[in-house]
Amino acid sequence: MSLNQPANVPDNAALLVACLCAQWCNTCNDYRAPFEQLQAEFPTLKFVWVDIEDEADLVDPIEVENFPTLLLARQSDALFFGTVTPHLETLKRLIQSHLAPDTRPIEQEQAGDLARRLQERF
């Protein structure tokens, strides 16, 4: 099984993997290197590191209370939005489980709105 985006997924449908963190959070600081490591492993996906304080205008009205919080989206369809354990293998499995082009969006309007804003900004 390929770890990269399947060949039948068009480029414009690449998965967005956004990590919502804060500079003051030690867990986030420790998590950044593994996050960037997976970016190199999945070069066809769009990885975005979002500091919730520096990018408050982008993240609002969502309240991020636990770190790291991840958003996986295809275009403006949020596929996953939530807090995960800060481990490389957890993120890797999460990404792999959402690569299929028929992965269904979650029904969370604010997460979809955030996905759209992130796609536009990054």
C-alpha cells in the first residue's frame, strides 16, 4: 500500500493536514518535528502549521482548547477535526485512513469553514 496520495485522486483534491497549535505549548513544540517529517513522507499533501494566536482571525470562531488539534480536509470538506495524541504513528495512520477519495466529510460546519479559509490562505 502506497503511503502517498493514491493515483486516482486529482491534484485539486489533495488532502489538507492542518495542525492548530500555540507557540507557548510545549507539546506543540515537540510535535512540530514529527509533523514536518510526515510532510516529507507525503509530498503531494498540503501540510499547514497554524499558530492559533498568530492566526486568530483565521481560526475564529473556533475555540481550540486542547493541543494538538488536527484538521484534515479535502477542499472545503472537513474529514476529521479533533485533538489527537502527539505521536508520529497516530498522525500517519490518521492521514492514511483519510486518503481514499470517497472518504465522507464530517458534519461540522465550523470545521468546513476553517478548511475553506485555510485553503484560501495557504
